[in-house]
Amino acid sequence: MTLPSPLLGPSSWDPAARALRLLGRRVTTVHPRLSGSVSPAGVLDAFAAALPEGELVLVPHSNAGLYVAALSARHRVIGAVLVDAALATDEERIPLAPPGLLEVLRGLARPDGLLPPWTQWWDAASVAGLFADDATRARVEAGQPRLPLAYLEADLPGSPRWHERVAAAYVAFGDTYAEEVATARALGWPTATLVGRHLHLLADPEAVAAQVSAMVTRLGLDD
């Protein structure tokens, strides 16, 4: 089950999910239904409601990685391959954003308390380089929600020692999540780094799919 960042929307996984299917993997991208005042608890409930019963391998990207711990307490999550994703700690409560990012975002919030869509958080040149073409960018931007600043100022429930019951691996794009990669290695997880930027799953979906598939095999989670 591929989990898209709530900041980006499900279309961010579409090309890599197709590539995974071509490799023979059974893949479904979770579409959490968000409504009303969005909160971490609400997103967690939406993810949990969208997941099927049975044993699951979760493949989260970006901010969705923070939800793996709590989802593993609600569902039979037997494995996870985090893809350039934030990593839930063993704490009882998990912050949604680091202090430095929150400082930037407080300057971007509109009077109604909502943030602009994620691609408008960064300068135009940086964002342009994230997408393979204009059509891909348009599809992703069409699915981006405007979330409240309060969502990222909040935290969500953790599940201490979750990684002891979930076989996990980490695939990074470049060194943006270097701290998470170091934590994954310290936990004994298989790790790999692909040269790319945060949306490398859109820029080179075949390479990302191949690496995710390889990690599933290394974890002994093949169907």
C-alpha cells in the first residue's frame, strides 16, 4: 500500500505505483478522504479507514512516514519501506514538522489560517526542477490540498517500539533525510540512496519502483 503525503495527494505515487505493478507487485495507493478541519488525528483516521484488512506492507512518502507507527497499532502492518519519508520516533507524541520549517510556514499562512499548496512554499526555480514535465506538475498540483497551519503545529499519536513488530527499510533521495537514514541504519534496517530530489518517484519512477521492490524482497515480504 503506497501512502502519499497529505501535503501532495495520491497522484504523486501514480507513476511509481504503475512501475511496481509492471514488476509484478500488487499495489494500491491509499486515498485518504479528508474533510472539515484537518488535523493529524483526522488524517490518521482517514488513512486507517482507507486501508484494507489483512497483512499490509506500507510504502509511505514524505510526511506520510510519520503515520506508520500509529497505523501499525491499528492494522496488521508487517512491513514498511519508507521512501524519502519522515520517520516516526518511539515517542508517545510525534510532531508533524520541525521547528525551523514551522517558522517559515507561519510567515506563509493566510488570514484564514490556511497554508498555500505545498509547491507554493518554495521558490519557483526549486519547484520547477522537481517535475519531469508540465503535465506531471499539473496533475500533482491539482490534487494538493490547502491545509491549515495548525495541522503542522500539532502532533499525532505514536506507538513506541513499533519497529520491533514491523520489518522496515528506508530508501532516500539524496541527503535531505540524512538524519532519518542514520536512524534507520542504527535500527539495523536495509537502506539505499538514489541520486535525486524529493519527488524522484515522479522523475524516475522505474528506478524507485525497482528499489522498493528490492527492499520488499530483502525484508522477506514477497507474496
